Amino acid sequence: MTTAQQRLHHALDALGRTARPGPAVDGCGHCYTPEQLAALSGPPGLVPDRLLHSVAAKNPDHWGDFPTLYRRLAPRVLRQLTTGTLHVDGPLVAARLVAADWSGWQHAELVREVLDAWWCVTLASPCANASEVLETVAVATGAVTPWLAAWTEARTPTAERHVTRTVDDWLHSARLPDLRLGFYRELPVGPEVADWIAALPPRLLDEDRRYWLDLVYHRV
């Protein structure tokens, strides 16, 4: 286990220790049975995975007290998300975390530590989807610049391969200069991302990529 993975493991364990049963869950009776609502009202660790995944994705208006429910389930949702076992898109989970006002939670700093550690693991993992993880952590925190800065500072061959793959996708998929991140494309980041790309070292922003960047911004 790498240092980054150990950090994520410890962060998830710390967040997991905050999980507690809560008040009876009031939810949509058309989508959830009384038995499922009872399970959601009990210990978070006993909620079946299939039910957990459903709640992780559902719109907040399905619940009487969505922030409380999502706060209780967030340790398990984030553990599965960051370890690749949650069958829900990361950017959608980010949108739900924002809707639940996670930054105002009592243990918000533990959620932030999970996100930080997950980004470090992502940058060190050759098979990770760095673009999707970036969308998730940026939308969850409402900012992309700190995550881009950490990406630049990583300076490892794996992190740099993630950079070139992601930049190529952004430049060749007509997503710049109007790049918006998130499941709902709710976070506009085009100018920030363009400035970041333009400042990349020559080994990452070769002549071809610089040409495409200039073309996107009508400078050629």
C-alpha cells in the first residue's frame, strides 16, 4: 500500500467512525418500501449496497430531511466511491454532497481529507480516471484551481500522463473555452483551465497542443 493509499485508508476510517443511526427516515413511498426506509433509519453499515447506491443518486426531493440522511450515509458512499465499488457517477455524488451542504457538517474536515487523499491516489494510479475524479472533487468543493495546482505540483510520470490525456480530451472535444464540470455541468471552469494549460511546461504542452489551444481561442 502506497503512502497516498494509506492516507486515503486512514481518512475513510476516520470518517467512518462518525456514522451513527439517525431519526426515522421519511422518504418517497413510491420509490422505497417501508422495509427500505426502516433500513435507512438503522445503522448505516447495515444498509444493503443496492439501496445505498440508490440513495446516493436520488434527487434530494425524495426525502423529508435529505441533508441528515446523506450525512449519515456519506462515509459509506465515499468509501465505495473512492475505492471504485459505487455504481454511481462521481460527479453526481458531488452534486448530492453540495445539496446536502457537506461543508457545514460537524465533521466536514474529514470529508475534505478524503477528497484530498483520493486526488493524491488518483494522480499516482496509472489506471485512474483523473478527469472524472477532478470533476467530482472540484464540484464538491466549488473550485477547480486548488486541484489543478496539486496536479502541477505532483510532477510524477503518472501524474503527467494523466495531464496529457486530459488536456488532449479537452482540446479536441470542443469543450474549451466553455468547459463546465459536473454531472449537470454546473461548474464553469473554462478560463481557469485554459490559464492552467497555457502555463504547463513545454514537455507537457508541446507544439501540437499549443497550436490547438491557440486555435480554440482563435489566436491562429
